[in-house]
Amino acid sequence: MMETKSFPGVVDSLDPLRDYIGELAQKAGLVKKATYSLTLAIDEIATNIILYGYQRAGIEADFNVLSEITEHELIIILEDQGAAFDPLAREMPDSEYLSMPLEDRDIGGLGIFLTVNGVDDFSYEYADGKNRNKFIMKIAGT
């Protein structure tokens, strides 16, 4: 059964969000490395929601964190009311780009790369006027 918690769509919500994700990860029994990767991935998407989906668009709204712990995985969905934005529609950096010196790289894009590669499964959908970014972490030993 999904639990829902709402956070104001402001930068000051990021610390409480990280704490909440840590609590969910601990409750699910994730190891430290998986917890760190999940928290980093969610932080990246939440920051984008707040800065681009809400602040840049002049929207004042909450975003929701839906969560469920099953026998085998922790599922977290970030749901927001910003304009539709599919992070998976961006071209991901390739190994050639990643091997370039930092000063030769364009700004942006790495956060989504880290998101997609930091969790066991990541998906996106836009439904009922809401962005839904779904993160799945498998629980070790299951």
C-alpha cells in the first residue's frame, strides 16, 4: 500500500526530503551504498522539480512522495504539478563525453545520468496533469 507525504515545492524542502528518504531506506533495509545512490537520485529530480518545474514557472505548489516497501523492493514516486518533463528524453552522456575534462563539458545532464544509473529502475510518466518519476531499489538478499 502506497504511503504519501507532501513537501512544499521550495529549496528548503530538500533537507527534510533527504531525511525522509533515509528513513524509508532504513525501514526497507537498504544498505548504505544503495541508500546514498537513491537519495542522490531523488535529490536530483526533486531539485529539478523545485527550480525548473515550479520556481522558474512561477508555480507555488507542493510535490508528493509516494512510497511502498514490498518484500523485494522500495518504490518511491515523486509526483509534481509542473509542466510535463521527461528526464529520459534527454540524450545521456556517453563514455567519450564522460572522459572529457570537466572544463570541456557542457553544463547539465550529469544529474539525470547519475539518477538513471544510481537506482535499480527509473521510469517516468505524465498522467492526470502530473509528472511521476518512479525510483525502484531492490532490497538486498531478496
